[in-house]
Amino acid sequence: MSEPSLRRAVLVPLALADPVHKAQATLALPTDLPVGALEVLTSPQGIPGRPVRPRLVPHTALRARGVGTREGRAALIHALAHIELNAIDLALDICWRFPGLPDAFYTDWLRVAREEALHFTLLREHLLGLGFDYGDFDAHAALWEMAQRTAHDVLARLALVPRTLEARGLDASPAVRAKLAGVGDARGADIIDLILRDEIGHVAIGNRWYRHVCAERGLEPVATYAELARTHEAPRLRGPFNWAARRAAGFEVAELAALGDNPPLHHLE
């Protein structure tokens, strides 16, 4: 039997329903497998694997809680853990779904998946320390819904998942960190610092490969992004924006300017 490829191997954790096992299996993925970039894999049933809990509801049904109580803090950490669990699935999914890209594309997204698995693990451990576990609060499915909308086109996936939905994490991180630090949750604040550092790299990977595919197709990146956002009904981005993090993640001057909201000039240099 021939050796399995990286792209085939990621289907194993992607199909796992138990979130802890999914994270562990992702962290255990071999990094030295042949990529199998030209393999055309059939869409398997039952991906991504989903746990029975948490209950998934529309994002509008989730109520905001203050972080001044242990339960409120736990709800915030749970929401972050849910995002990171979805991010594992998103990185694994882009690895297997789209054939024919350079080997570096797949090894980049495998690295992202492993880092997202670490983030989920750290957040769940912190949640356990607060007396709760993943699944104890309701959550929403917006991240995976966008993955389904863009399953037919790697360019749309790159534009609207890492460069849109995940980039919103760059914008949200300072306020989330301030909330946790403000109530004395030093461990939570430290985890947010680590996640922000890694997510800048993840969005940079999305930017790099988005531009690569645009160049292959002879498309102008800024105008193409606007068209993809309209076509796939991406959420309209509103400030405040983390201009420094977005610039560090590789957004070009024209892309920052297109967001509006008067970006500071020193971030457009």
C-alpha cells in the first residue's frame, strides 16, 4: 500500500466529532508526509465532525455577558474556544479540498491547523479552571457556513475566511484582552497575546496565497476581493480595526484604505 499523503491524512482529524480528540489528532499529524498536491479526493461524508454540544444557534440568539462574573468570563473563553475549534476544521478542510497548488500551500495550512489546535487546547484548559467545559454554552456556526459557501473555489475561500472572518480576530483581540486583564484574568490575557501573535501569521498566509491565486488568474486583488465579498454575502467590515496587526499580516495600503474608517497615515506607509 502506498504511503498516505498529507492531504489525505488531514481527513482523519477533520472527521472526528470529539473536540479534544480532534485537537490531539491534529497536533499529532505527521509533518513529513508527501503532500499529494495533485490528488483529487472525493468529498467524504460527515465532515467536519461535530460534537453533540454545544448547541448551535443563530449568532443573533447569543446573549452578551459581562466578564465580571466567573460565568461571564467562562462564556467569553468558551466563545473563543469555539472559534478556534472551527479554525482547526477550516485549516484542515482547505488542505484536502483544493488540489493542484504548490506543496508550500498545504504545509502552510497544516501549520495553521496545528497552531489552532494548540489555541483550542489552551482555551479549554483555562475554561476547565473556571469550572466549565467546552459545550456548556451555546455557539454559532457562521465560520463553517462561509466555508460551505466557498467550497467550490479556493480564491473565494482565501478571500472570505482567513482574510475576512479570521482577520476580524485581529481587530477584536485588543478589546478582549483588555476585558480579561481588567478583571484580573492574567492567564486569559496571556492566551489572547499568544493567539494574536499566531493569527497575524495565519492571516498573512491567507494574504500570500490569495495574491498567488489572483496572479495565476490575472486578477487585481482589491477589486476581486470586493466582488467576492458581494457575491458570497460576506459580512460588512466595521471598525474599530487593529491597523498595526492588519499591516503586519500583510494587508496592502490599498486594502487598508478600502476599509474606510480613516486608517492612521503611519499604517499606510
